[in-house]
Amino acid sequence: MPPSARPAPSATRRPARRAALRRLGEWCARHSLIVIVLWIVALAGIQAANKSVGGAYSDDFSLPGTQAQQGRDVLQAHEPAAAGTSSQVVLHDAAPLTGFQPQIAQATASLQQLPHVLSVQGPLPPPGQGPQPGGPLSADGLTGYFTVRFDTNPTLLGADYLPGVDAAVEPLRAAGVQVEYGGPLGELARPAADDRSSEAIGFAVAVVVLLVGFGSVIAAGLPLLTALFAAVVGLGVLGLIAALSTFATVAPTLATMIGIGVGIDYALFLLTRHRQNLMDGVDPVASAGQAVATSGRAVLVSGCTVIIALSGLSVSGISFIAKLGAAAGITVVSAVFGALTLLPALMGLIGRRMDRFAVRRPIAEAGGGGGDGSGGGAVEGGAWHRYARRVEARPWRYLVAGVVVLAVLSIPLFSIQLGHIGDGADSTEFTDRRAYDLMAQAFGPGSNGPLTVVVDQSAVPAEARAGLSASVQQALTGLPGAASSTPLQTSPDGAVLFNTVIPASAPQDRATTDLVNRLADTVLPGAVAGTGAKTYVTGNTAAQVDFLDIVSSRLLLIIVVVVGLAFLVILLVFRGLLVAVKAAVLNLLSIAASYGVVVAVFQWGWGGPALGVEGKVPIESYVPMMMFAIVFGLSMDYEIFLLSRVHEAWLRTGRSQDAVAHALEITARVISCAALIMVSVFAAFIVSDNVVIKMMGLGLAVSVLVDATVVRLLLVPAVMTLLGAAAWWTPRFLDRVLPHIDTEGSDA
């Protein structure tokens, strides 16, 4: 073999670092009560602080420099009443709404008196006039809406604000009129997200998997208890940080998903090594120290890899997305800390009573083969060992089979349509969905996504402004893709023209996105050409289109950065150039497969209704970006745990094929159980009311399942067999500059 591919001498390891981790594990196990009490105090203190001063979560965010934000800023400067965040209060009755004029007038006055309200436009036309085209009263007079403009996003006002709105419209409800809240006000009226059912499902499946896989009630409970403690602490910290900076409403759910998933995984890998040590007769305290010094190091490296991948989201330049990555990263940190401190304390407290309540013969690392599991060599005769030998006998067959499976699953990816999921995909239990339906039926689907056109004519001479206004109005009349356009209005200082354009299609449709881009790029600039005026398209829908454009343009950058960072981590950890390349390529294939399944289910509608999604919906614009960072980070968990055992055996024996068989034998059971648990945790969030969470839950569950089966059981063994000793080859110049990082070598 090449000199640089030979097993590294033991002197290249870092016993000092290993000893530090071992001392940490032993100290926590020896002082178990102190560590457990500290964790309980930390949990109680953080939760108490969070309840007192913790922040709220909101989807209110800005995109500096975009035309939607610039248009809003211009309108805010010249006509604040028209620039605030708008929301609809939708009315419907079997009789014409004109018969409820006193109640509507009373509601208008009451809404106007509410804090943070800039203006209120009622649904009724002036006396003596009928419903106007494009107006807030339908042609049959049965449906209408208030447009309420706030000086802030209503979702930031908290649930205490809603009773005032309810009181304002109570006269209408008392008269029998159906009243629903649309837009941000409808989001505020939604019941608080409750993911306890998802968490309960995930935990229930985890208990069953751990009991079946490892046969001990205590051993099954420790990973769950550790993960739960760590996740609750992490969420409390996130709540405190949310008091200083705004996080999206999906942030705590996403953090819970990731925190519980990796928390169980990390604890499971340490506990498996600890139980094998106990079976080998090692003292419980010393065993806990060895587990932290070996598997704990792999947990530390894996956690850093996940955090690095999540940090890659910051290059998007969008704070909304970067903060989602940060939220998930907080619970990953708490999961690592819990595995390295709380779990050893629990292991020390329990001592040798780990298998006292066994439901079947206890099994640890050796799996079904009954091997030693201590790193002594490949376990002959075990089922996983025999499987590895079959892969090694025909590596090309298994490699091609795995690639074909991933390729088929990836086919829908080529038709992916990014967009924004509107209220029309939500459950009818929510008031904003009912408002959406009433608006769509009475005024057309585009009424749920109005666009505000803003023309800054401050640089236009006064004598030319009338002609400019006529030119813009003409350009907006009969505009393809638009259902209607209101007459242009002028700000009090005469510097700004503005009006409302109603698209002919729903907010999430591609046709609406095309209309926004056409207005901003060609129609409006053409109408004001040569005048010095500046034009903008703003409003919630326009902001979502700008967000989509930014995300689409930076997705490739995110992929390059995350893949590059993960490649460097694998290269640093294992000092094998081809191993790092292999990890990056295989993870890209598995992520493509998970994207394909998400597109088929949600965009193509293959099973979406069964998941509680109404109709076909586009893929939420930021979901692929988030999924990529999370999946790439999580997939590195199994990569590191498997390869660390392969590397360990290869360093000891120098026989690459024996190393692969040995690693599969002692890790296949625990990796399979860990993956099944993580799949169940992610899949349980499919029952969430939030469509984006459903999408994320399904995508992450599929990606982990594919990664733990097709990638780990087919592709990795086949590729490692084909590469042989060359997998660990590193060019000499890299070998000299790369630091030595020992992941899970035998303890010193």
C-alpha cells in the first residue's frame, strides 16, 4: 500500500485529549448526584426565566434592499396609513351585508380605536352606490371585508391583543354574521402550536425500538431521559435568545425535532459502548469514562459537524434562515452536552443495575454475533459480518443497486417548484383558512394576495405628474395575469402614487410570481421611462416573491459551502481524501432522493391529502435549503460513527476488508436502531398543523431512512471495498498540514 495509506502509528493519537474526556466521564459518573442536581436546577431556572422574560416567535422579517421593502419604506415615509401591515376581517352572511350597516359602522369605529391600528377601510360602498368592481364588497353583497392596517405585524402583538379585536366585531357576530380573520391577524388567532402529540409519538416508538433492540427497560429509558432533558434546556435557552432577536414561528418546532433526534442518537451510541464495557467486567465509573473517551469523542465530532452544516445557512444572507439554523444548533449543543455529562452521571448512578429489568437477553455492541465488541477484531459468524462479506464479494452489484434506488427516488426533484404555501393549504379549523376560502369564492383567488404598486414621483416636475399618472394607470389597465386594478391614489404631499393590483391567480401559484416579476421588471419601468420616477411592487405577496428569488439564487452557494465544510471535517477526522469525497457524493445522492419524495408527496399530490394538506402545494422556498444543511449534518453522524470503527480496526490490523466487516458487525444494530428512532421522531411531526413542518418532518424522516439503509448498508460497504487501503490515502503535503483528530480509537 502507499506509505501515506498505511495505518498510522499510535503515537499520532492524542492521549491527552482522550484522557481529558475520560476524566470528564469518570467525574460525572463518580459525582452523579451533583451532576443530576445541576441539570435539574439549570432546567428549572432556564424555564422560569423563559416564562418571565422569554421572547415570542413571529414570521415578521424584512429583506433590506429588495424592491418590496424599498416600496414599503417609500410609502411609509409619505403615506404611513397605507404602508402598515394589512390584514382582512372577512364578513359573510346569507343576506346582503348592507342590512348590517349599524353593526359595520360600530365595528369600524371600534377597530379604529385599537392600539397599533393606522387605518380601517370598511366593506360598504358610499350611500346610494352599489358594489364597485375591485371593491371590498362582493357583487352579490353577501361577502365583504375590512382592511385593517397596523403599524407593526399583528403576530408580534401577542395573544392578549386578540380579545380587543373580538370585542370590536362582536356586534356583527351577535347579529349572526360570520366573521373570520385573514392574513397576519388570522395567524395571531390560531391556537398556540402544540407539538406534544408529535413528541409523544416519537418517544413511544423510541421506547419500543430500544426495548426490542437492547432488551432492558433502564437502557431504553436513559437515552430518552437524556434527550428530553437536553431538548427542554435547549428550548429554554432559545426562548431567552428570542427575547433579544425575532425567530420564526417554526423555530422551536424545528429545534425540538433536531434536538430530540440527535439527543437520542448521541446517548444511544455512548450507552451502547458503556453496556459492552459492563458486560466485559469493567467498573461502572471506569466504563463511563471509557465511553466518553471513545464514543463521546465521536459524539463531539458529530455534533460539531451538524453545527458546522447549520452554520453554513448564514451565507444565505437572510437572517430568517440563518436564525432557523441557529435555533436548531442550540438544541444540538445541549444534546452533545447532555450526552457527555448527564448520561455518564446516570450511568454512574445506576452502576451494574443497567439490565435489572430486562425483557430479553441484553445485547450491546456485539449484536447477534456474540462477539466481544471491544475492538478485538471482526466477529466471525455474525449476521452483519456475513452480510458485509457478501457485499465485499460483489461490490459493484451492491453499488449499482443502491445508486439505482436513489436515482429513481430523485426523479421528481427535476420538476421542483419553489414557492410560498398559502393559507389555502391549511385546515379549515383555522380562521385564516376560512377567511381565505370566503375571499377566494367571492372575489377570486388573487384577492388573498393583493399587490401594492408604488410610484415615487418626487423627482418628476409638477407639470409632468398628470401625464405620468395616466401612463401608469394605462399600463395597469387590462394587465395580463391581473384580475383588477384600483385607481391610483396620491399621497398628501403629492410625491407618491399608489394603488392595489389583484392577481388573477392564488398567491402561491407560479402565475402570481410571474405577474410580480413582470410588474417590477418591465411593466412599471416601461410606464415611467424617461420621467425620473421610481417604481416598486410591495405587500406580503411581493415580499414572498423577493424572498423566493433570493433563496433560489443562493441555494447553490449554500450547497457548495455545506458540502465543502463537511468534506473538510471528514478529511480532518479521518485523513483520507477519497473517504471525504465518498462521504460528500453519497450524501448528495441521499439528499436528492429525499427531495424527490417531498416533491412527489406535496407538489405532485401523491398522498398530500392523507397528510392533511389540501391540494397540491409548491415546496416552501426555504425548505430545501434547511433540509440540505440539516440532512447533511445528520448524515455525517452515521458516517462518522461507522467510519470511526472502520478506521479504528484498520489502524490496528491494516486489513481494509476485515475492518469494514468488523465495523458493520458492531455498529449495524445500534445505527439501525438510532436511525429508526430518528425516523420516528421526524415522521411524528407530520401530524403537525403547520404544512411546512409536515414537509420538513417527511423530508428529514425519508433522508435518515435512506441514509441508514441504502447508503450505510449498500453504498458505503461497496465503495469502501472498492477503494481498499486507498480510501485512507492523503497527499503528503496535506498529511503534513492537517491536524490529527482522533475520533473513537481505543481508550488510553
